[in-house]
Amino acid sequence: MSSHAAGTSNGGSVDAAAAGAARRNTRMPKYSKFTQQELPACKPILTPKWVVSVFFIVGVIFVPIGVVSLLAARDVVEIIDRYDEACVPGNMTDNKLAYIQNETISKECIRNLTVTKDMKQPIFVYYELDNFYQNHRRYVKSRNDAQLRDKRKANQTSACEPEKTTANGQPIVPCGLIAWSLFNDTYSFTRGNDNLTVDKKDISWKSDREHKFGKDVYPSNFQNGALKGGATLDPTVPLSEQEDLIVWMRTAALPTFRKLYGRIYFDLKENDTITVRLSNNYNTYSFGGKKKLVLSTATWLGGKNDFLGFAYLIVGGLCIFLAFAFTLLYFIKPRKLGDHNYLSWNRHPAGR
């Protein structure tokens, strides 16, 4: 009996040692509820009362938000004037491209805008372009961010084709199609005998000015080629202060977009007449684009945009409708609920 017990004991020790060695070799983690994913967890059961309550609460919250958003958007006052066709001389309406490409023809144009409702300062001035695809892959890639940040990397013009160097091989700063096609229409505003000064300070993102465009990087060889794409830049002003360029180089995602031109810090009254003297320089006629001037106020929610309000209203209304529909369905044709205890994935079978 003693020898048999000793053998059994030795065999058990060997088995235990082998199991320990196997565990060490396979690097098995020590057992815990965390490693075995046995910690308590939230397991909501989607009963009819729970589903109806959630839909109803979401609807009750979303509908008022949608109404408030729509009311805020309706408080925004906008004046939109499309001038690309109106500013073409009558004798050249059939050949707009020849008009815009002829440098001997004056591009000055005067437009009169009527204020439809009182506009409180600040009044935001935007230019809007249509059918201009700034999201085109080749266009978006035609820039060099390192060159824009650091003057020591001015020679880095890779990916800037076809506007990367001059005819004699000098690097262009800033290079690329985005900068080359910089918007160059200009606007000035008067109300009677009063000049409405346009403030162009801080129209770009602060992060762009401080991190993407260097304070020691100056334009050079820009728009010096035979074909000019847009506006020129002051070579004595660093790129971090050329805010029109910074705004333009934050490319738009859609073919119809607005970009901030400046702000007017004057209050305008209903029926005021605003005289706009503009230079119609930018060539949108070659690709069938449109140009618009936009004067707009803003609310706590931003500019005029009905989409957010309608989205909240539609989702909230749909949730309330589903709540009532599920409630009626539950009372008209109820279904017996099963035992939710059987839903546990780690439930031990009976008898073990």
C-alpha cells in the first residue's frame, strides 16, 4: 500500500510539474475574470417598453433642437449677387472667354445691392464659386507643405507640376496649381457717401497661419510665367500674413463653395442701397463656372444652413412615429417574451 501511494504521489508530482512546464512554455496568462472576459457587463434586453421609450425620448429631444436650429438659420440675413454674366459687356456676351482674356478691356464693374432686412455687424463677405473642383486629386496634391513652412526648403517643389519652377529653373514659392489659381476678384463697398471698409484680418484659420505657413517664407518667382492663373502676391509680406492665399489653399470638398473675403463692421438697415465696385478678373468662363458675391450675417449657430434643422426634425419625427407604431403593434398583436436568462453566453449546462 505504501509503495503504491508513493508511486501515485510521484506520478501526481510529475504530472503537476509537466503541466507547469507546459504552461510556462506556452506563456498562458494567469487565470482571472479579466483575461477570461468574465467581468460583469451591461446586457440590455430590448423589450417593447425599452425600445418604445428610447425612440420616444430621442424624438422629444431632437424635435425641439431641430426647431431651434431652423429658427436660428432663418435669422441669418443673406444678400447673394451673381455677377459673372452681368459684368460682361453687352457686345461680348457671345464670347465671354475672349473678354476675360483680353487685358485691354476694363474688368471694372459696378453692382447695386438692396438690403432686404436689417443686418447687424459683423457682416461677412464671401465669394462663391460654382463648378470649380478644388477636390480634384491632381489639384489637391499640387503643393509642397514643407516649402510653405520653412524657407530652407524653398527648393522642394516636388509634386508641384506644372507650376514648380520658372523657365530658367528657379523654384517658385509658393509652388503648385492651388496657389497659382489664387482667386483675384476684388470688392469695395459704399453706402451713400460712406465707405464700408472690409477688414481682412484673421479671415483664415489660426492653426494654418501659425503652423502651415512660415513667418520667414516670402513669395518668389510667383506668377512670373507667360500664363498667369490668378492673383499675385506681395514679395515683401511673409506667407503667414497672406491670408487670402491661406484661405484659398484650404481646398473645398464640393464643387460649389464659399470662401471668406473679409468682414464689414457696420450695421445696415432695411432698404439701404450698397454700391459694389468690383474687378471681374477671375476666369470662370473657360470651364462654365459661376461667381457670386455674398453678404451674410451670423447667429450663435453660424451662417445660414437649414440642413441641420431639417435633419434633427426628420430624425426626431421618425423616432416619434416609430414609438407610436410599435406601441400600437404591441397592444394589437402582442408577443410573449422568452426567458432572458437563456441569453447568457457563458451559462453552464445543467447537470455539470
